[in-house]
Amino acid sequence: MSETTFPERAHQALHDTQMRRNVKKATTTIRERTARMAGELPDWEALRDAGSALKAHTMAYLDEYLLELEERVQAAGGQVHWARDAEEARRIVVGLTREHETDRAIKIKSMTTDEVELNPALSEAGIEPVETDLADMIVQLGGDRPSHILVPAIHRNRAEIRELFVREMRDMKDLSFETLSDDPPELTATARRYLRSRFLDTRVAISGANFAVAETGSVSVVESEGNGRMCLTVPDVMISLMGIEKLIPRWQDLEVFLQLLPRASTGERMNPYTSLWTGVHEGDGPQTFHLVLLDNGRSRILADEQKRQTLHCIRCSRCLNVCPVYERTGGHAYDSMYQGPIGAILTPQLRGVEQAGTLAEASTLCGACQEACPVKIDIPSILVQLRGEKVAQQRRRPAGRLAPESLAMQTARWMFERSERLHGLQRLARQGQKLIAREGRIDRLPGALGGWTRTRDMPALPEQSFREWWAARQQPGQAGAQRGRGNHGGSDDSTG
């Protein structure tokens, strides 16, 4: 976790022109595809309403549905574990992996395992975590961090990926890297060969979950590459780490979310691979199944009636693809496995406003994220609430120390309380700006105010304020004529 703030990281990201080109190209493509797929359905808005209502209902009765899920999973031969926080989740998963005496675990793409920082814990315990999703594998090989919820390696282009493969896959003796091109099918085939032996030789698989069904005890993962299906058939042991909010009440509810998710995430009519498993079945797939249910701050979010909407998220990433801030800064500026607008509201609630409160500033409040969200999360309202909490926390500083926002608001109040103060400061500012204004604009404000003009244009103050202009044009007789016209609606040719 970085000690810098989002504005600082964003400013640094703005200088990475290659990353910005990569992100803009990818988000534009995905945005157009998802808009086209959503537009195909005449009942898309009704589906969004249904998804939102189902999530709201589930959160209202989450405790009951979680107990039902536990009962169904155990009845089907699975084992359920409860993790209060990230540390407990790591301890459970590492312990279960050790029990099966393996030095390697293959993984299906899971942001929840990133949230609890599982990979470093596995490595420390002598267990090699192998990411099998192509984008996650690219991130892992590069010692990198995910920058997008759906496409973790969105910040890299295919030339960079080719160089990474050449550098990190030298142990593949049957491959000639001298002739390897950056053609996507060839890169994909190389990754498949690299992973194939790891699939066949590994006894333990670790997954996340897109959904879990309380009614049946089933867990679902949707993906596009088939790596998830391999993890669900070859290994002997499956360990699934799932946030408690991923629950849905009934099997039938999947018909709503399996229409919303692919169209909103990848711009497809359906996911290429939709895998569901219920407990264990002799001779079919893993013979040991562990489900780890993770809280890690979710109960705290659930307790707030406004912010509990955050838990409705189905991780489609559509809000990232429409966000003007994300498109310019990329995902690493968020310093979280959850990026974009959803990350700006989820991460501060998981880590605490004191640690990640500046993420609430990662938005123009344009509302594009709410319009795009397939379950209609009111992200802008939650952002405003988090900003308010951050300011309130800063007010609780030691006596005599004012937060910048508080000082600015008190200064503004003092200035606007009396008109003569405002007019006097305007005249003073017009004189002072002569030192810094050029060609009708101010390039950079002095001191702490300079942050405003670092990435914005600021016009110079006019020679005359509106009030001064208005007062100067009011000659005797004109004011009365103006008032006279105003008495009958301001129209000179009114016929009454």
C-alpha cells in the first residue's frame, strides 16, 4: 500500500504517455462493444432494475442466506470456513493448501485473493501460486500490479507482452523465442503451452467466485479462456475464496445476472465459459471442496443504508470504461485491486477513510458510472458521502490546527459575509494578478494554490466585475424604464 495520495499518483501517471494510449484504446473498444450489446435488448433497463432489486433484497437478508448457503454446501460434501479479515483468510487458505502437501497452487482469476494479498502469503509458505488467466499471468510474470478489474494487464500492449514472454519463459526448451512475434494468437498459444504442464502437475486449485446460490449451495465462475474449467476438472482439491456479498438467493436469479454480466463486462451475449459446482461428486472434478467466506469490512459497509449499495457490485468493470478519470490516469493510480469509480468507493470503505480517503477525489461526479452500472449503484452519492467523512475526520485534528478544507471554507465565509469585503478583495486580486497573468490567463497560481492550475487553465479576472459594470450603466431614468418593462413580463410588444 502506497503512502502517497491519489492526486500525487495520478499526476505521475499522466506523464506515462504509452500507458495512457494503451488504456484509452482498450477502454474505447470495450465501451463501444458493451453499449452495442446492451442496446440489443429491449428490456435492458428492466434487467438492470431486476438486478438492483435482487441485490438489495439479498443484502437485507444476507445473514439468513449465508447460513442457508453454509448448510447446502456442507450437505453436498463441501466444507465452509469463515474469515473475519484478510489475515484470517490468508491463514485458512495457506493452511488448507499445506494440508495437501503441495508446493504449487493454480489459480482462477480472483480479485478477492488479491484483496487479501494471498500470493505473497503462499510464496512465503513455500507454495508457488500460478495465475492461469492470461492477463493475470502477464501481471505476475512482470512483477506488476493489476490495473483493471476485467483486463488486469490493460496498461501493456502486445509488443511489451512479447518482450516479457521472451524474458520470463526461457525455461521452455521447445520454443524458439527468436521467431516469436507479437501477433495475439501466437502469444496466446505460447501462454497455453507454458501453462499446460502446470495444470497437469498441480493438485490444488484456488478460485474466487462470481456468484454463489444459497438455495443449492452452488458456486459459479464465469470466464473467457477455459482456464477456469481446467482448474475445476484436473486438480484434486478446490479452495474458493468468496466475498460474502457475492451471494444470490435462488438458482433462478442467475438468469438475470448471467445476462447482465457478459453484456456489461466484455460486450458478449453470454460468457464463453460458465462453470458451476455444488460440493463434491465421486469421480467428477475435485474430490475435496473448501468454501472460505470473507467479511473483511463488508459487514461494516452493510450497516450503512446509503453505502451498502457498494456491495451490489458484480465486478463487470463497466464503470471504469466510461470514467474520464480512469481513462487518463490508468488503474495503478488507485493503489488497489479495485480501480475506477467502484474502487473509489469500495477501497476507502475496506481500508478506512484515513488510509484511502483521497480515492473519493478520483471523480468528476459526472454520473457516467451510475448510468452505465448494470445494477444501478449510485456511485456519485457515495463519493460525496465519503468526501464528507474525510473532511469531518480532518476537522478532528489537534487544537489550533485547521484542515485545508476547513480553512478554505472559513475564509470563504468571512469573505462573503460582507459585500465590501468581497469587492475589496476583488480589486486587490485584479492588481495582484498583473504579476502572474499573461494574455488573459493565469498560468500558475502561487504557493499551495498552484495545484489548481497544474492541470487546468484559469482565466484572468476581468478589469471590471459584473456588479461594477451594472452600476456604471445605470443612469437616471434607465433603472425606472427597466423596472417598468419588468412589470408586464419584460416584453415591449406585449398585447396584454
